[in-house]
Amino acid sequence: MGNPEKKDKKLETFFKGLKAEFKKISWPDKDDLLKQSVAVVCVSVVLGLIIALLDMVMQYGVNFLAM
């Protein structure tokens, strides 16, 4: 079986590396986060409307051809 001390050392090294990587992250402030969230929601709504419109046009075209 595996050596428990070696596993503990690997786990400890992993969490030290994880902590070091989290320190490198630059987190956005509230204003940036709000602006980016609003932008994502707006773009999603616009794309959803475009897709719905294209779907209706294509459905109309298929129904027209099927007659």
C-alpha cells in the first residue's frame, strides 16, 4: 500500500500551491462586476431574440415549402 506520510506531503504541497495561485488572482471590484454582469445579460437577451427571430423565419419558410 501507499506511504501515508508521502500522501500527506503531496496534499500539503498541493494546498500551498493552491494558496499561492489564489494570491495571484486579481478580483474585480463591485462596479466592474456589475457592468460585466449587465453586459452579459444584455448580450444574452439580444442573441436569444435573434435566434428566436431566425427560428420563426426558417419555420415559416419550411411551412411555405411544405404546402
